Amino acid sequence: MEAARISIIIPVLNEAANTIRSTLASVQNVKNVEVIVVDGGSQNETVVLVQSWGVKVLSSAAGRACQMNAGATAATGDILLFLHADTSLPLGFEKLVPLTLAQSGTVAGAFELKINSPMRSLRLVEKMVNWRSRFLSLPYGDQAIFLKASVFHDIGGFPDLPIMEDFELIRCLRRLGRIAIVPTPVLTSARRWHKLGVLKTTLINQIVILGYFLGVPSSHLVKFYRPKK
């Protein structure tokens, strides 16, 4: 049987000075893998940098949901994997992903999370994230969510939200089947925790989630989560 083809979709915006190189390195020269980067209007050298790696670049309106949906529309793979620009996939992911989706009753999956920092407080954050993912079946986008392309298109893709689009996608998928968590972690940048501090970042994250549950418009939540400089 022919191996399933994986399309990796990476939304970017002004990532040239950040960790996009490590992200691209983690998906280079892997068989049966297609990489699609979707740029949301970068004002630096992001697009040139990505193209220098020989990666296909698309353009769309800014916003993760919009960018990832655009990438999914152009993808040719049997499986879609949505990867943040500051997150690297583990070695052998191309085998782990289809094996995970082949498990009985599984509709989607994601990886455990490891944060690229020696800060001891972030070890607790990792434990909390991985506990939530495994026991509540609620991984977030920085854990590289993946699912069959057919399922993604059947449910209409990511909802058109400026924030919490990953949360809503997973809530929809949980109604259809099991969300499996791969015990091998992805490695994500600690840049937001380093910039704002672990306590403040965690507090902001929880306030946004609570606000979303309470019906606060996502347009307000995104301004709180990503205030303009």
C-alpha cells in the first residue's frame, strides 16, 4: 500500500528574524511530505528566506485561520498537518502521524509539547499542557494538529476567527472521534514566555480562554492577547 502523503501547512508573518529556519529544517528532505508556507503579508525578508529553502509560498490575508485554510485548499496530501512557524517537528514524524490516525476511532491527533528553554518554570507549563491534551483531548495549535484532508474539508476547515481557531477546530473534531496525542513532543520556541514572563503569559492565556467561554467577542480577545505596539 502506498504511504499516505502529508501536507504541512505553516502560516507565517514577519518570521525572518525568528525560528522559521529551525521549523523548515525539521521538515526538509522527508519522503511523502509536501510543505506549504502561507504568508500573511510579511514586511521583512520572510518570503525570500522561505523560498531559499525551496519551499512553496502562498499569500493570503493575515490571520492564522485564513492562512491555514488557504494552505489546505492548495494542499495535495492525504493528511494535513498544521505547524506554527516557531515549532519544530520530531524526527520520524512522517511515520508517527499516519500510524496515529490509523488507530481505531481516531479522527485527529497532535504531539506533546516541549518548550525550547532551560527555565524550570516552563517544565510545569509543559506538564500542564500535556495533561490537558491527553486527559481533556484538547491540544492547541502549537502542538501541530493533524487530520485527514477529507475530514478537514468535510467540517469546513478552521472557523473564521482571529483567535481560538484551533480550540474551535478541536471541539468540532471531538464530536466525531478520538483526538490522539503522540507521546513524542514537538519543540516550540519560548519567545512569548521570555518576552512577557511565564506567569503573565499563562495568566493571559487563561483569561482569553475564560473570556471565550463567557462569550467575549474574539475581536476583543485578540486585541488583549496581541496588543498593538
